[in-house]
Amino acid sequence: MTEKVKKQEAIKAIEALKKLYPDAKCSLNFNNPMQLLIATRLSAQCTDERVNRITPALFKQFPTLDDFADADISEVERYIHSCGLYRTKARDIVAAARMLRDEFGGNVPDTIEQLLKLPGVGRKTANLILGDVYGKPAVVTDTHCIRISNRLGLCSTTNPVKVESELKKILPAHESNDFCHRLVLFGRDICRARSPRCNDCPLEWCPSRDVLS
């Protein structure tokens, strides 16, 4: 499939998913950039649903950036214990809070280069911050995005960085962030990793339809 054709297919998918999910938004609950940064770190190898159950008590106990920066890591661990990899996540959260306070004036950066300097922050998290906090074009390559983009033939790799690069070439910049949010909803509801509901899928032109159904 040429890049021109991929752009056309991407537009078709964007329009179809807009009708299916008119309200595209992040599945994680947050009230400020710092909270989104932390919630996204917690979401690694953990469902957004579980993260949303954990964060209310966590953010009540540590309401400010300084509270996280000055926190005892073991206490943070206690609040996030059920989300998996909690020791590493607690360490990264405290270290990132300290860096935000000491090196970024207490503000979450608005460039991917600066965001990637924060402990525990990868391109997925950085792009989510850029798109949802700062309204910049972003492609969040989570498992749903990677799986569905490959099934649709929009890319042919499971490498997150390469998927991001390929999608940036074919997605309209102003649609990219919302498209990724809709892929999450679509991936949970219809285009599942196992037993996808192809008969209920509005993307009837999907090249994987006959293979999966």
C-alpha cells in the first residue's frame, strides 16, 4: 500500500471512528499535567481502570508536586502496590517530581525532548502529555494503536517508535491525538486482541477482516 493510499485509508478510519466514538478523550482521570504524567506512568502493564481506582487516594495523600518530590518512596509504594511494578514506578514518580521541581520550575515540559529526560517517561507518555495537555499533534502508540494500525494496513511493524513515525506521515496532524484515543475505545470494544468482533465492525474495508473473523 502506497503512502497516498494509506493516507486515504487513514481518513476513512478517522471518519468512521468519529461516528462510533464522537467524544475522544484520555481514559485516565486527572486534574492537572502532573497528575496525568503520574497516572500514565502507573498505567504501564496495568489497566487504566485500575489506575483510576488507585489515583484518587494517591493524589489526596500527595496533592502537590512538592508532596511527591519530598515523599518517602515506600509510602508511595503503599498507595500504588496493586498496579504492578510498583517499586520501580514509585521510584520514578518521586524522581520525576524532584526533577520537575528542581530543573523545570515546577512545570511539566511541553517538548518531547524535555519530557523524555524525566525518569520513567517514554515516548508514549511524552506524546500523551503533548496532545492532551498542550494540544500539540501527537501519536500515542499503545498496544491498541499498534495492533489496529497493523490490522488496517496503515503500518507494518510492531515497534512503537516506527509505528509512531509511520502514522505521523499519514495522519492529519490535527486528528492524530483524538484518533489514538478512539483506537483505545475501539480496541477494547470491537477490535480486540483476542476474538475481535469483525461482524460488528464499521470498518468494512479492513484487509484483516476475512483473516480474523
